[in-house]
Amino acid sequence: MVPEFWPEFWYGLPVFVQDAAWFVLLLLPALVTGLVVVWSFRPFSLVWAMIWRYRWTNALFVLLIAISVGLGVGLIAQERGIRQGTARAAEKFDLVVTAPGSEVQMMLATVYLQPVDVPLLDGKTYDAIASNENVALAAPIAYGDSFHESSVIGTTAAFVTHLSGDLAEGRMFAAVDEAVVGARVPLDIGATFTPAHGVGDAAEEGAHEGALLRVVGRMAPTGSPWDRAILVPVESVWKVHGLPLGHGPEREGQIGPPFDPDYFPGTPAILVRADQLWANYALRSEFTTDRTMAFFPGAVLSQLHGLLGDVRQVMSVMAVVTQVLVTLGVLAGLAVLIRLYARRLALLRALGAPDRFVFAVVWTYAATLIFTGAILGIVVGMAAVGIISKIVTARTDILVEATLAWPEFHLVAGFVSLTVLMALTPAFMALSRDVITDLRS
């Protein structure tokens, strides 16, 4: 029965102490088993001789365990790294207002720049949002054009500053034909380009012929798909499509807010930020109507992560099952390998070595291979997450920095305890062999 004070004591401990305690508890069965098996014996010299005698075969067994452990913990760590990377990419998008539709679809389009055709919000809607007393930033986000692999996004200078802070080089766009590129866009300051209409395979080269844009600045890295984006004044997007530029004739040539509702052609999405947290919730309620949809990208992403939580559990179970199956195969191989040592073990028993000593030798031999494989597996896991993270980052433009953490070490500790207990089986099998038969073999 758990003492009443225990939950309060346990949850009062620092998280690091709790994780370390769990690690020790999961590893404890292996340590206790080892202490009991080798108590009063010194089998290590003989075990080392056995390992060295068939070193290449033993190395193969260790490598098999290492790969199994490394891939298992690496996949679980990678899943966590992807969740953290996608969440970090959505941090700057406090509240997004779009036309009614799918929140997931609009989040993917606005935050992760996935191409989608959606209705536009008109000038009156934008003006109502921008003029709200609780709104500190209302930035139109107009997408639909591209240049090679980069999306061309129309917005405001305030949004660029909000997204990445100070520019890494150059200056902010100040005219309708200027652009600021993301950190990973392969265009230098001063380079010129003509955007295509559409994105990806659907892009129409030449549709905006004559619309020459010049790069004047580069954003600092954001760790999001926006590092591959090209940001231009929203007026530039309207201009290449032959639309009004958002300002009346008396303000011809102006870029950025305030916009004139009567000359505002529309925008697929509006990023909204309030200075106070409570105001964001009030704004979401106010702009969730039959004509507009307001949502928190972070909340939508959390829902998706919640749905993927079961996937993480399945991956964890699969990783454990895979490692156990591999270890069963290794132990079966060890049982066969023990036959190579059968004559030596029989000679030990014939010379009067206690059965417990022979048992300790065989178990320590198997446990050494398992422990070595598990430790090497952690190294393999670290290398795997580093390589996979770079591949995922390159493919998705979402900065993924996966590292092994306590959950993975807990998994390894549980795996080691389970498998060293299973290693008792070949040790018992070695004692069940007939000494006379093995000596004659």
C-alpha cells in the first residue's frame, strides 16, 4: 500500500530527479540479477577469453543488438523532434483569420505554405480587424505565386519583422517591385526574378511576364517553411494580377497599411496579434462568424499531435517488440554459440568448478554482449536522429533538432533488464548438458 505522503513527495521532486529515478528502477532488475549471479565469483577473465576467442562472431551479435536498439530509440526521438519542430514553426502565428472552411487546411496553407485555393477576405473584413482596439498587428498573407521552389507571399513589412526579427542582410522592401527572401532562398541581394502564377507543378511560367522583382534583403532563419519563401509587399501580388493596389488615387505609390477598404482586392488569410493573451481569445470569438473563421494554429496543431499520440505509443511498443525479437534471436544464437564452448565448460565442471560458477560464466558472457550492444545502440541512435533530422529538415523546411532524451534511456534500461533476465535461459541450458558427452565431443 502506497503511503499517503508518497504522491506529494514524488511530484515535488524535480523532473530530472524523477527521470533519473525511473531509469535506475528500470535498470535495477538487471543489476540485481547480475549481483546475485556473480556473487562470490570472478568469472570476468574467463568471459573475456571467451569473447576474444570468437571475437568476430561476438561483434556481429553486439552489432545486431546495437542496430535494433539504435533504430528503436532513434525513431521515437525523431517523432518527438518533428512535433517540436512543427510547433516551433507555428509559434509566430498567434491568431489567423480566413474564410470559413477547414482549420487544418488553412493552417497548412498559412503556416506551412502548402498550396490551396480558398476564398478571399474583402477590404471591409480586413478593416474591421485592423481597426479593432485590441489588435496590435493585422498582416494580410497573400499566396498563390512562386519562383522555382519558393512561394512568393504578399504581406507587410511589419509581418516580416514579426516573423524573423531584424534582417540578416540588406534592408526591408520599400517599393512594390522589391522583395525580401527567406534564409534558404538561393537568391543574392540585388538579384532579379519574375514570379510564376501558381505553385509546384501547376505553376504557369510567363503568366506574369514583365513583373520584375528585385531582392533587397534576407531574413534571419526561422526554422520554418518561411525560410524558403520570398516575401513581397502585398501590393506587388495585387499588381501582377491586375488588381487595385489597396490605396486610393490620393495615396498612389504607398505600400503597407493603412489600406482603403474600397480598393482592397482581398487576401486569403490575415495574421492577427494582440498585445494581451486574453485579447486573442476575445478576437477569436469576435471574428468567428458566418463570413470569417478565426483559429489558433497552435491549438489546431495540438489537436493533430493528440491524434498522433496513439501512433507514438504504437511506435514505442513496436520498438520494444522488435528489440525483444532481435534479442530472442541473439539468445538463440548464443545457445548455439555455447556449444562451441561446451567442451571448455564441461572441462571446468569435470575439474570441480561449481555449477553456479559455470552458470555465472555463461550468464555474464551473454549479459556482456547485451550491455555492450545497448550502449553502442545509444550511439547508433544519436547518429541516426542526427542524419534523419537533416533529411527531414531538407525535405520539409521545418527545422528538426531531435536528440535522445530520458524516454529513450528508459526504453533502453527496460530492454536491458528484460533481455538479461532472458539470458538466464542459455545459462540453464549450459548446465543441463552432459559432461561426459561434451568431453568426448
